[in-house]
Amino acid sequence: MVAAQLDISVGQALIRLKAHSFGNDRPLKDVARDVVARTLRFDTQAEQDPKQ
């Protein structure tokens, strides 16, 4: 989903997930769960919102 939202490779999407996880002090599996549940997006609008 992240790769599709940002039009990037799967490897780059994993890096983004890991960075978000680390930067927000959350387990990677919780971040991934939020992406799958569509409560967390990585598109350009979400990146500008510090709450995401």
C-alpha cells in the first residue's frame, strides 16, 4: 500500500515504514497494521501533516 501511495519500490516503502516506526517510537508491526487498516497513509498530504 505504501509503495502504491508514493509510487516507489517495495524496498523504498519498507524503508519509509521503518523510518516512520523509529521516528514515532512505535513497533513496526503496529505501523504496518495501521497502514493495512487505512488509518495511516504515506501520500504527500499525510507527509505534510505532523500528526501522521
